[in-house]
Amino acid sequence: MKNSDSRQKLRQVIFTILGILLVAALFCLAIAFPTYYSMLYDKNTLNKLNYKDIVVNTYETSYETFPDKLRSFARVYGEEGKIHAIRIGKPEIWMDKQELTEIANRELEIMKNNGMLTSILSENIALKAKKLSVCERYTIYKTQSEDDLQGISFWKLVYKKPKKTITLYLDEEFHKVYYLDIMFKQKLDPKALSTYGTSYSDSNNQIETIFYDWWNGIYHYYGIDAYELQSSTNIVASWTMIQNLEGYIEFDGAHSIRLYETWFYSETKTDRLHKHWCMGMPIEGMIQF
């Protein structure tokens, strides 16, 4: 009899303990489930690429020459007031950094040989792949519809050297440099600046000679001289000089591209100035990234 009562009490104790454990487990599950569900949902959804098929319509069916691209830039910018670009894919999918650097160095050498880099001939601007800190590929698209992409692609390359940072916008197809910016890392005191915007003398004859040498280099580098001979398209080149070298290439008597070379200064967080030199078309102001 006593053994029977002992077994019954033992079962009651076991059932009580199991009941308590079950209630505790259900309580913990009720607290933890929403958190773990959210973590699992985020893991399966966040940072995941969604792909969809789109119909691509370009402004031009093809670009036989680089000036054709400049003409397209001028037309779209003139009509819409802003050109839109979207970053496409990972750079290593399209071209490795070493190959891009070799192309960029080759273009810089061609620009130098065309008299376009006279102002910075004393500067070492040879590029190395290991110094490439930014490598981004962009494609132009039209804003009339979200699926209407443009057929012009280019690279943004930024090389960080000990005393300067070099930024290039490089056409993917023709490998021409749209825009080149060099930031010199020495800090300048604004009170010590005696000139702004130009390193040339005040001699009008000297400036005029420098301009024509540079402008002829621009024409040859971008292939505009050959384009004028082979195309019936109306191209009018005009130029103005205030402090810096500046010119315009006009297509069809309606849309123009500005090309320039200038020195300028940018402020830092310490109220000092960094000196810049830049040349080309103002692509950063024309394109909405």
C-alpha cells in the first residue's frame, strides 16, 4: 500500500515538473519566436538583388565615332537639362583594375602628346593599379521611363597617391577621357594666395598661344577635326577666355558641349584649401548620379 502511494506521489511530482517545464518552454518560445522570425526574414530578403527583364531603347543605334557621343551628350543635356546615370554591376565583372589602369595611362600619354597637359607637365601622374581606390561603371539612361536605358557607358576611376588624388571619367567604348581632376594634397593658407584660377602670365599673346595649342589638342584627341571633314553635321567651335582656357563645340547649330581647363581650390574641414587642376567636359555637373 505504501509502495503504491509512493509511486503515485512520484508520478504527481514528475507530472508537475514536466508541466512547469512545458509552461516555461512555451513562455520562452513566445518571447523568442518573433525575434528569430524577423532575423530569418531579414536574412532571406535583405541585400538580395532582384532581377527583371527590361526593354532597352538608346538615343543612338550605334556610335561610329567619339564625337557622335559628344553630340548625343550635348543634345540630351540641352533637351533635359540633366543627364541621369546608374551604376552597373561589379567592376571586376567587366574589366580588371590592371587593364583599366593601362588604358588610363595610355590615354594620359596621348593627352600629353597632344599638348593638353602643359600646365601639369612637371607633375608625376603615372597611375598604378594598387592605388586605384574607386572603380565604378555607369550607364546613361533616359528619364522618360524607368526601363529606357541609354547606350553610353563610362568608368569613374580614382587613384590616391601620397601627394595627390587623380580622378578620371573614361569612356568604356572609345577609352577617351571625358574629365580629369587632380587634387594636390598640400594645404594652402587662403591669406597666402596671390592668384586664383590660372597659372599663366598676363600676356594676351602668351595666353592666346597656349589656348590654341590646347584647343587644337582637344580637337585632335577627341577626333573632332576628322569628324568635321567626314560629316556634314554643322559643328561650330567658339571660345572665350576669362582666367582659364575654355571652349565650346556646337552640334547642329543648337546644342553645345563646354570644354575647359582650370585651377580651383576646395575647402577642408580645417578651413584650409586644397588645390585642384581639372580639364575636359564638366561631366560631374551634367550628370545626375
